[in-house]
Amino acid sequence: MKTDNSGAQETSRTKENETKGKILIAAKKIFSEYPYHTASIRMIGHAAGINHPLVAYYFSSKATLFEEVLADVCEEYYKASINWFDEISQMKASSGFRLYIERIMEFTQKHPEAVRILLLNMVQSKESDAIPCYQMLQKLYERVIPLFLKTTSAKAEYHKIEMFHHNFNTLIANYLGAGAYYAGILGVDPHGPEYQRWVRENLVSLFQPLLKRLILGVNHDPG
């Protein structure tokens, strides 16, 4: 007589998924606190509350685990970006841009991993091949450009739009990913409303005039 062990198999799969989930959460934490080459499987296992050999059972290498973390945080950011652009699509450029900045700041407060991993590993750029899926970090914000074009119908040359996005995203990633540094210079709490206001107003004053020119298709400074 055959024994139906489907229930036991299902329980086993559930436990495996739970363990894998714990590892991924711990890996996000560790990779957002230490550069790739410094972070270790042992650290991740300790953060997950499991023996580190078990991490190797689910993920064959640190590179594999890092790749999955990157894919997860990048996709999370991209999906959020779709919602942000949909939200501002019917707004005026000035108010829409302010709301866009607010949404990025809110998202980063809840999900700081992407910008922190980016900042921690940027210094490895000369050895990018040594970091698994480094290009995924480099392309993180490029995926947003088509969303911007669709929402704004910007008339400027593409390379101007691309430059705008690279500069904007580099600066906001620094402000939000290394907030303690910039807030320390200002003498304010990096988690307080004063620093948040400074980030928002600084970005608006720097980039909103450029945004208007992109939308109008003005590619050169007047006069």
C-alpha cells in the first residue's frame, strides 16, 4: 500500500522557503552594511540566526546570494518607480517632481538596501568584474528613463535626459544612502525632518530648472 507523503513534502518545502527567506533578509542587511568583498557567509548566517553552512546549502556561493539580493532590490525599486510615475503623470512638472522626490525618500527610508549597496560598492568600479552582477547596479536607474519619457513627453535630446537622470540619481543616492555624513556637516539629525527638508529643497533648486528645459526641449543655456 502506497503512503501519501504529500503533506510532509509540503511542510518541508514551507520550511525551506522560510529558511531561504531568512537568509535573503539577512543578506540584504549585511550587504547594505559591508562591501561585497568584506561581507561573508558567516556574517549572513549569524544575522539570520542559522549555522552558516546552511546558507551554503541554499546558495552555492556568496556571489549567487549577492546576485539574488541585487535582483530583488533592483526589481523592488523599479516596480515602485512605475507607481510613482503613474501617480504624477497628470500633475504639473513642478509639483510632480516634488512628489517624485518625496516618494523616493519615503521608499528609501523603508527600503535602504539598494542605495547603500550601491554606495558601498561604487569604489570597486575599477574591478567591476570581481563583483557579481555589478552591471545590475550600474543599470539600476537607467531602467527608469523610459518611464520618465513616457510620463513627461520630454523633447530634449536623449543624452541630455540621460545626463539629468544620472546626476539626479547619483546625488539623491548619496544624500539618502550616506545621510549621516551630510547631516553631520549640517549639524542636524539624519533621520529628522530638518535634514529631509534640506534634501528635498536642495534637489528641487538644483534640478527643477533643468527638468523644465528637458520638457521644453531647450538643450542650451539661453543667451
